[in-house]
Amino acid sequence: MQDAGHSAHIPVLIDPILQHLAPIRGIWLDGTLGAGGYARALLDAGADRVIGVDQDPLALELAQDWGADYGDRLRLVQGNFAQLDAHAGGLIDGVVLDLGVSSMQLDQAARGFSFAKDGPLDMRMSQTGSSARDLVNQASEEMLADILFHYGEERAARRIARAITRTRADAPIETTLQLASLISGCLPRPKPGQSHPATRSFQALRIAVNAEFDALVAGLEAAERALRPGGKLAVVSFHSMEDRVVKRYLALRAGQGGRANRYAPETPVQASAFSLIKRSGLVADADELARNPRARSARLRMAERTEVPFSPVARDQLGLPGLALEQER
């Protein structure tokens, strides 16, 4: 999800969100406020009020400036979207979630998200708790390999984990470029047009540091609890693992059943708590890709809340990465 600088504040897939979820009225919650692109678009489209939630204090600090234009129509909350129903404080009309790391975080070397800029090995979205440095220097070789494989789908996970443990035996791994160089040395030189060799590993570490799959499932459940009948949900994801979980959750809660994978048992059909607005996810068109390269890997899924009461979904039906599923147990 590394972005071109000029597109840093353009909300991905906002046009289809506004088109398919119209009319934008009542109270909406932007669970990943970031630079405020979705919140501003919702307010400009007619939302009476937007609750902007972000665990990153920097996002809320920056919102003080642009948010002044909207007065009390914008309410800012520091928190994780996993508890968005609590942050909403009652039933609401819409929820938008833009998953993953923001351009704002990538652009700041001191946050430690980018393998292209030297900075401390951090990666904490909330700026609290254990950092990527702690994980890289303290986790066992087996745990590191599992993280890289399950969360980054990195085929060289064991080779990279072995190199990390050998290197840290002499001195701790402290910076992003130090780690990126180590990972690059474990992999073939990329061909023109291929992504940086550290892309998958940095994604995996970020997911682990921020417990992103735990938050995603909890956030989908919280959205189901928070939305009034007729309320709308839009989720933008940036890699296939996230999208698979969102797709499975909405399909199950739309009463479609099915299997998490071809080896899993058939899931009993449940009463529909959501109706799908589009059966398959939407991707950016050529015009948006030209304006905003960040959209190239994005997929949008949308659903409308019904009157069926909330019901939790079994985690083993959601297509979660193996490590995330083991941690749930």
C-alpha cells in the first residue's frame, strides 16, 4: 500500500461508495479517519454528522484544522474501529472502513512503516504497546517464520526468519532500512516492475504488531451491532487476505453459507443480517487509477443492514490466515 505522494489524501473508491450508498443522510462513522478523505466526502455529500475514529493520535491532531470547517457535524474519537459500536454511542446510518496503513503513516519515516525510508523499526498505529523492533528482536525464529508466511504469504519466510535471528545475535535490529536490506539479501533481485523484496515481510510484521485481523473481525461485528435497519456498510481492503475475510463475513451474514475453503464443512444458512449491495467486490476504474495509484490493489465491498439481530460468526468460517485462527483459540 505504498502510495505516490500526490495521491496521499485522495480517498480510494469514494465515487462508487457515494453512488451505491446514496442518499448519504443521518449519522455516519468513519472508522479509519486517517487524513479525513472519507469523512469529508460523507459530510459534503449530505451526512448530518460523521464520527471520525482513529487509533493514531496524529490523525486526530491533523483533523483539528480541516475539521473546524464542519463544526459540530464532525466528532473526533481516538480509538480502534474494533469498538466502533461503543464509539457510535447508539444506532447509526452508515459505516466506512479503509483498511491498512495510511499514506500519512508511510510518509513519516519516524513511524517505521516504510522499507523505503530509514527510521526506527516501530509500525504501531496507536503509538502504544509492543513495536516491530520488539517483535523482530524477541520472537522465536519459528514465530517469525509463521508471521511472515501467514500474514505476508512470504515463501522465503523460514530463510528470512533464520537470517533475522542470526543477525540479532550480534546486535539488535533497530531500523527499517537495516531490516529491509537483510530481507533483500535473502531473496533474488527483483525484476523491473516487481515490488520491493521486503514488501510482504513488512506487511506481515505490521499486521502482527497491530493485531489487524483481530480488529477486522471485531470491527465487522461492531458495525453489525451499530447499524440501524437500512444502514449501509462499506469496506475498502488492500490485500487478498483482508478481502477474503470481509467477503466471507458479509456472505455468511447475508445468509449465503458456503465454505471458508474447499476442505471446510458447509456452513448452515443463517437469517440475513445484511443484504449485499454488490455481490462481488468493486475495483477502481481506469480514470481513478490514473488519478490515484493507491487504488490499484483496492477492493470495495458494501452491504445494507436488515432487521435481523446481531449474531457472532465462527472464526473458522471466515478464511482467516492460519496464525490468526490459532491465536483466536
